[in-house]
Amino acid sequence: MSTSVLFDAPGPRARRRHAILSALGVLLVVALAFVAVRKMQDAGQLKAEMWKPFVTDRAVWRDYLVPGLWGTFKAALVSIVLAGAFGLVFGIGRLSHVTAVRWFCGIVVEFFRSVPVLLMMIFAYFGIYSRSDIFSSETAPLAAVVTGLTLYNGSVVAELVRSGVFSLPKGQAEAGLSIGLTPAQTLRSIQLPQALTAMLPALIGQFVVVLKDSALGYQITYLELLNWSKTLGSAFANTVPAYIVAALLFILVNYSLTVVASRVERRLSRRGRPTVHEATAVHAPVEPATAT
Amino acid sequence: MGDILSKYDILGAFGLTVYLAVFSAIGSLVLGTLVAVMRVSPVSVLRLLGTWYVNIFRNTPLTLLMVFSVLGMTYILGLNLDPSDIKGNATRWAIVMLSIYHAAFVCEALRSGVNTVPAGQAEAARAMGLTFGQSMRHVLLPQAFRGAIAPLGSTLIALVKNTTVAAVIGVAEAANLMAVIIENETGALAVFVIFAVGFVILTLPLGLLFTSMSRRLAVKR
């Protein structure tokens, strides 16, 4: 739906109303900013020496923020790769012709989709890894973060695979079967390649979710960006600036990924390829193709 | 096993989870609708502000917002929402942050509902001579709300699950209690299964309800 159809070109009265609403909006933002600045000034958080280290002191980046970003990326990258594998296996499992396999994969996927990621991380860390010696005490938090993220996001990817295959025209599978391929061959060489292309934008969007959720590692002592900015905040006595910079870094990375995802999506739809969206809106940062 | 059930107040912890979910759901619906109205309004400044809101809060981890609310807002900036009680302050901040974070997703859910209405509907309404208000009220919004049911449902389910993030600021909801029990008792797997099933019980009916509602109310096209 395009908004331009909805209203006429504004006349003098509507223009005045729009100007008043614009002024109100700007006023609201200015008021909020004023309150924020005032509060920060009262708490002494706007002093130059609190913000200067981010520019002048290389140690801030070298010893805190870059290791933090690295921790976040490491957990996210390993998780998205494992989640992809998990999702492929269980997504194909849900398409199986064997009823038992289909049911088993369905139950596993639905279970891990409805359990909060933090619950899985806490169980994996305090319940398993910190009690046994599967992982050394340094890698145990990372392993727990990766476990939680893989199980949840793998289940989401499995749903993506399934809806990707279902969204293909029926003729594709029929054509494959009629030239003598077995159902498994049809799935592998005809349906999956198209489904995987269609889910590419949603997969990049899922990476944003993984990056954001890796911050949950804070709770189980995993050293990612949020945890490092807390340390930074106490080392330089600039707690508030440290969190603000961390938030900006997160927004920068995630927003760029969202832009990449929508570019890929537009490119695919220009080539006449369909794209699939994930069922859960909260975890699908990619905008619908028909956005106003 | 029965020992754990009698020693710890698991139902109470889930009660707090539900409490957080209900109040943040109301908060995020109100705030999210406001942002959605801004994002589809004809005033370009308001549209821009709405877009900023969504881009900022959709791309920030909820964990960061939670941690900032207590370590930054309360301790440094002195914004205490319940001066008499440290736990009460954390609970109220958790509701505020959950509402702010999910409002961005509610806004996108509502907007995607608006996007399900074909342009022809708006054109037909305008061609009949309905004003902006009339075409909104009688033609577009009734269809848009029906289209938004499914995405709103998944936002609500995600909100229920995300209440666990409040554990990072010490709110004694389900995830927090599970961490305590797992640290003190043996049989971690059984404890995890109890809590996981608790969340399945909370989210499964919501999912079924919203799916059947969105099917029943779907606009036939």
C-alpha cells in the first residue's frame, strides 16, 4: 500500500497542522535530550575526561572494545555456522517421508523454539560445562553461549528451510520426479538449492539476532562486548559513556547487516526469485518487500 | 525431586514472569502503536522519528538495555523507580526496558499488517470520495488489524521468552530461580526440563490462539 493514495496534497490548513505536529515531534526529542543531558551533567558523566579516552587512549580500544567485539563475533560466527548445519539437518528431517523422523524433528524444533535462549545457556554452563571437564574453564562460557544460540537459531533455520521448500512451485518437484530422480535426489539437487537462495536474506537477518543474543553471555561470565564495556566502565570510571559506546557499536554492526539483508532481498526479487520470511516477526529484522 | 519442588517457589517465579510479561505487553502495545502511527503518518518529521526509534531499539541487545537500566540509570544517574526497595526498582526497570524494546517490534508488526492491505483498497476508498479519516476507519484499519494478528502473536511470544533477560539485573523470575537451583542442587537436567516445560506451557497456548485467530479473521482475497 502506498501512502500517497491515502491523502490529497495538503492544503493550507493541513500544511499548518503538519507543521504543528512536526514542531511537537521535534520538541519531544529536544525535551528528552535535554532531560538526558541534564541528568548526565548532574551525575558528572559529561566531563571531558570521561569521553576523551575513546579518542586519545588507544588502550580503550586495544584492551577492551576490540577484544569485546572479537568475543561477540567469535560466538556469533561459530553459532551461525553450527545453527546452519543443525537447521539443515532438522529442516530436511521435517520434510522426510518417514513419519517417525518427521515427528521427532518437529518436536525437537518446536521445543527449542519455545524455550528462552538464556535458560539454555544457564543450563549448559552451570548445569553441564562448569561441572564436567568437557571444556576447559576458559572455553566453557563460550561453549555454553554457542550451545544456546545454536539450538535456538538452528531451530529457526530449520523452519526457514521447510518454508523455503514449501514456497517453491509444485512443478519443480514434479519435474524432478518425472525425469526419474528419486525424492531424495529431487530434494537435494532441485528443491534445496532454490530454497537456500530464497532464505538468504532471512539468514542474514538471523545473524543480527545471533549477534544481539550473544550479549546474553554476560550472565554466564562470557567475555563479550557488553561484559568488556562494564570492565572498561570501572577501569576508566566512565560507566555511562562505556555503555553508550557499546550500544552504538551494536547498532552500527546490526544496522549495516540489516541493510545488506534488504539489498540481497531486493536483488533476488529483481531476478524474479521469491524470498521466505521467518514466521516469528521479532526475530526477522528484514523488512517486508512491500514496505511503504 | 519433590524436595526441590517444596524447597523453592517455582510457581512464584513463573508468577513474576507472567507479571513482567503482562505489564510489558501492555506498555509495548501502547508505545508500539504510537510509533506505528508516527511511521505511517503524512508528517515527514514524525515518520523519521519513528524510523529512528525502530532502528535504534531493534538493533540494541535487550541485555544491554537491562544492564544499563540498573548500573547506569539507577546507580549513576540516580533514576530510581522504587527508592524503598532495590528489587522493586529492578522489576519496574525491567518492565520499562521490555516495553521500550518490544515497542519497536510491535510497530513493525502493525506496519506489516498495513502492508497486507492491497493498494487497490485505498484507491477504491478514495475514489468513492471517502476522506482520509473515513477510508482509514472503514476500509483500511479493519483489514490491517486482521493482517497484524499473526506477527503481533509472535511478538508477544518472544516477549514472554525475553522476560528471562530480567534475570541479569536480579529480578527473581523463572530464569533467575533456575540458575539458583542448578547451582545448589544436583539433577540439573530435570530442573532444566521443569523450567523449559513451564515456558512451553506459557507460549504454546498463545501460539495456538494467535494462529487460529489469524486464520479465522483472515481477509479472503
